[in-house]
Amino acid sequence: EISSLNLIASTQSMPFSHNILPRVLSFYHHWKKIYGSMFLVWFGPTPRVTVSDPALIREIFVLKSDLFEKNESPALVRKIEGDGLLSLKGEKWAHHRKIIQPTFHTENLKSMVPLMGKSIEEALAAWPEKMSDSGKIEVEVSDWFQKIVRDVITRVTFGSSYSEGRAIFELLAQQMVHATEAYQKFFIPGYRFFPTKKNRISWGLEKEIRRLLLKVIDGRRRLRSGGVPEEVSGECPDDLLEVMMRAADESAPPLAVTPGDIVEECKTMFFAGQHTTSNLMTWTAVLLAMHPQWQEQAREEVLRVCGSREIPTKDDLAKLKTLAMILNESLRLYPPAVAVIRRAKSDTQLGMLQIPSGTELLIPILAIHHDPTLWCHDVHEFNPARFAKGVAHAAKHPMAFMPFGLGSRRCIGQNLAILQAKLAVAIILQRFSFELSPSYQHSPSVLMLLHPQHGAPLVFRKL
Ligand code: HEM
């Protein structure tokens, strides 16, 4: 019975602060000490059972995964994230996951390393002319990484239709800004249907995005049916558009893949991949700027492995063990996705408790990653060495580290995110040393994802 759970009636009185790390974490650990590793938090309209015991997390995501489903995102959120893999459920989700998986297969992605390197080189090209006479430059890295990530996701999604893809993603970025503003006014029922100026712009953008995407799909179809080979330029061979279009040709009702489905999956990739990955890169750069001894250790490894190669190869990247540890530690301390939510599909036994059908379970990734009972006494410190023996042995329980989620719905883009982050950080380490700018303010904040509220200005010095 729900009543048998420890109940916290409301957290409405909690002082609101963007700087969630010290505040929310201290609330969470306080509650955990009093109420145990499963308690109910009533924050906003929906009560949620917070589950942080790794053994129960294994039940939810592995042992009894078919008894729990993703919760329904509100219509406005779905408008931002697309009606794709992130929010689909049941047979349609399984069908799309199977179709899209090859795009994110390591072999498919590795062939793209030179192109990812090109994106990073292009982004770096503007730096020399902006450098001071002493060879220094200040860069707000969260925006800078975002541009790189967007470029790479465009290549993974659109492959050889890259330039059209760029234009589409440009519009999507604009549309996301408008939809997010509408989301913030979410408390006004039906706000998204009001013909306000912003909503009208958003609707116009939506229409244009759809038109351009359908044009690209149509163009590819005509090329194929005319027997004209697709222009192959070393782009992502199994790009998202390609695998979805193949599936559209082969699938039949009730699981037919429509052009509308392709549009929604493109939106989802843009939403799910962009800010998550750029946040990982940003926090990693900030942490290395704060810990110069780890920066030096990572640089030594990159220089030893890559020699004089300006762009590390895929084999080089596989050998960068210290960098891999650093990225994991960054994902532990600052997981871009701070929580995941599941809902019980029916009355279910979870550990010793009966969970009524429809109960929402919140798995607080951020808090689990900072739980001193699951990690060592230095839980809040940056110590990449804890990952030296691999991810499974870093904490006291293998389920205590879950930045990409767990189980069948774990992140499909994990390999891409790690590959991009490794490459971008390695190239920077090869060429520059860096430190925090005097204007840097440490302010981890959550607006959907964990990001630095005041940006991340760093000062780079040419080596
Ligand atoms: C799912 C985190 C990068 C696409 C997820 C989930 C997490 C996550 C926690 C699970 C959500 C849940 O269980 O409810 C991250 C982090 C990333 C990252 C931390 C970067 C550091 C990417 C990239 C892409 C991507 C680069 C694609 C370009 C997706 C998709 C799903 C997903 C489509 C839904 C998968 C499914 O339900 O089948 N991600 N993600 N993510 N991610 Fe990522």
C-alpha cells in the first residue's frame, strides 16, 4: 500500500535555488537518512516515489522491466523532444529502436571520426585571430561545444544530405527556443493553442521544418528510383534518414514507418543528443580547468598515444584510458540527465513494498551519483581514479553509476556521446592548456538538464 511508504507531504516550502548541487542534494541525503532509500516526494501536481536503492533499481530496469514503463511526457514537452524514441512506447518503440540501432553502432560511428575531427577543426579555426598577443583566448565553452555537437548530430542524422540537414536543424533550434518559452508558461492551460505572436512563429517554423524534411526524403527517393547512386562523401554510411527510409520501404501496417515518423525521430535526435553531449564536454573542460594535475596527466596520455597526428584516429581514441576515466567521473559528478521516471503498469511488488498501478517512480541519478553510502568518503570530489578498474567496479554497487539510464531504454546515443567528447577534449588537450576565467561562477543548475547557469568561460593558452 502506498500508505506504508514513508510520506513527505510537500516540499513546496523548500527554498528555491538554481544551484541545486549543494541544496537539493543535502535535502535528499537528509531525507534518505530519515526515511530510507524509498520515499514519496510530493512536488508539484504528481506524487513520486523516489527510489535510490541499487537493488530496487535493478528490479525496475532489469528483473521486472516489463512491469514498468516510461511516464507520459506532457504534449508541450513532446513538441520539443519530438514523438520519437524518447517518448514512444510498446511495439512502435521496439520497432523504431531496432531500425535506428545500426546508426549508433560503434563501427558505423567510428567511420565518422575524421568528419567529427573536421567539425572540431572548423570550430577552432576562428581562435587564432582572436588570440591576445600573449597567446591567450577566453571562450564560453558551453556554446562552443554545442556548435560542434550540433554539427556532428547533423552528420549522423542526415549523412550526405548534410547541408539541407544544417538548415533544418537551424530551424529546429529556433523552434525549440519558442517551444521552451511556451513550456515555461505551461501553467496557463492550453497556452500552446493561443494565437500569440510567439506561438504563430513556432507554428510557422514547425511547418517549414516538416516541408524541408519531406523535401530531403523525397529527393533521396527520386535519386534511388532513378538508379542514380547517392553521393558518397565519407559521411555516416547508415545515417538516421537512410535507416528510417529503408524501414519505411520494407515495413507494413500496423508498424508502417511514415514520413511523419521520420520527421519526429530527427527532432528527437536533435533534442536528445545536443545539449546532453555538450554539457558532458563543458563539465569535463571545467573539471580539468579546476584540476590541473589531471589535465596534465590526460595531456601526456594524448600526446603519447597520438604522436604528431593532428586528429586522433579511432584506434587512438580507444587507447585513451585516462580520458575515459575523466569522462566517467565528469558524468558521475554532473550527469546531464539528473533523473529518470518510470510508472508501474499494474500493482507490483518492489522490494518489500506493494506499488499500486500508475505510481510514478523517480530514480534520482544525480543524488545516487553523490550518495556517500554507495561511493567512498570522497564522493563529492573529482577523482577519476575510482574508474581505473572499469565502470562496474567504481562504486559499491554496479547500478550506482547510470548517466545513460539502464536496461532496454538506456541511451541509444551513448557511444556517439563518448566518441565525440573524447575526440573534442583530446584535440583541445593536444593544442592548449586551460584554466577557469576570473569571471567563471560555479552554478550547476537544472533546466531540463544539468548545465552551468552562468555559462563556462575558460581561458586557453596555446602550447
Ligand atoms: C535516452 C542520457 C546523449 C539519444 C537517454 C536516457 C538517458 C540519456 C539517461 C534514458 C532516459 C530514460 O530511461 O528515461 C544521455 C546523456 C548523453 C546522451 C547523459 C550525453 C552525455 C545522447 C545522444 C543521442 C541520444 C548523442 C542521439 C544523438 C537518446 C535517445 C534516447 C536516449 C533517442 C531514448 C532511447 C529509448 O528510449 O529507446 N539518454 N544521452 N542521447 N538518448 Fe541519450
